[in-house]
Amino acid sequence: MSTHGATYRVPSEPTVRRALQQLDADAVDTVLPQWLTAEAHRAGDAWAIDGKSLRGSPQGGRGSPVHLLAP
């Protein structure tokens, strides 16, 4: 990918995974809906989010499955 003479490489899957593992999941759960709402209002459009629940993945004894989101 090239933009204005600069060359960029897409980060590898392990690099993205390590970066995401450093995030505080509770903080992401708090700020992501707020950010999506603000962006939807700013852009005047809605955002499509696809979510999946991983079968057989309860966490913390709560019985809640792991949820994955993809914009």
C-alpha cells in the first residue's frame, strides 16, 4: 500500500493479536458503544456490526459465552 510516496505494510496476525491482548476488555466494552454512537451521529448513518457468540465458551463461572464483533 502506498500513500503520498510512503509505503505501509499491513500488520501480521500475531502483531494484531498481541496489540488486542493488551487492551482492557472492560474499558473497550464501555467506550466502544459510545464511540459507535458518536460516529453514527456525526456521519448521519448507522454502522453495521456483525456479532458471533462462540459456542461452549462460558467465562468466569457466569455461563456467558465469548462474543466477537466485526464492523
